[in-house]
Amino acid sequence: MGRAFEVRKVAMGKTAAAKSKVYAKFGREIYVAAKAGVPDPDMNAALKRVIEKAKREQVTADVISRAIEKAKGGSDDSYATARYEGFGPGTSQLVVECLTDNVNRTIAEVRTCFNKTGGKLGSVLHMFEQKAVFTFTGLTEDEVAWLPLAKSALTDEKEKEQFERLINMLEELDDVQKVYHNIELE
């Protein structure tokens, strides 16, 4: 077989893991959108929007159709949305939005990420405003986002590394959908 096979095998494994994570994330989102309304994208605007986002991320049609069929079939799966807030390294404040089938597991995973990077869970939502962003020129995405009332910057190099580590750890969690923060990144 040789060394080239081993190198390709490792590269393909990394790609497959990344794709699997994206597919699972959008599979859950599509399932929840289809379950909340009609499982027909023409009749359900939220479902249509999630499917468009999934297609932009190159999610296969098979994954999309399986999630819709699962919602049609009356599956017993139930997903809950959860929002966690906390203080990160330095002056950073974060809002973490999750979609999970096990809230206890998710809170434990999010708390672990905060603890490992010197942060802690706490109320910071009052420092953010929820805004809707509508784009009309060529792009069809409208999104509701949490925007911080005041931005801040981390000056200490150690705090910057800890903050980047926290963001990476949170984004690696399967249940985390979005992470909003008040730090200006360079």
C-alpha cells in the first residue's frame, strides 16, 4: 500500500469528520423546522431558509430529505433550544445558542468549556441586543443575531489565546449552533 495511502487515509478521515458534523447540525435544524410547521419547504418559510443554508454548506440532498422524512414520520425525537451566557477570559462576554436532544449533557459540555478557559457561566444577555439583518442584493439570507452593546478588545496575549481556545472548544460541540461575543477580532 505504501505511505501515500496512509496520508490520504488521514486526510479523508479529517474531511469526513468535518462533513459529518455539518450534516448532523443541519439535520437537526431541518428536523426541528419541519416538525414546528409543515414539512413542505414551499409552505414553511423557516424550513425553506434552513434548507437554503444547508445547500450553501454543501449538505447532500439525501441528508435533507432524511431529516424531513424523519419529521413527517412522527419520530419521538425532541430537540430543545437552549441559550447559555457567560464570561470568558479577560473582558469577553459570550452568548451560546444550542439545539440539543439532551439539555443536561449540553450544559455540562458548555460549562466545561468555560471552566477550562478560565471563564464562568453568568448573565450577560443584558449587554447584547437582538437585531435582525436583512440582505437584499443577491443574497437571500435574513438572520437574527445578538449584537453586543459595547465591543472590547483583549490586550493580554494569554487572554487572547484562552479566548480563541474557548471559541474553538464551543464550536467543536455538536449541539452548539452559534456563538456571539463582544470581542473585536483582528
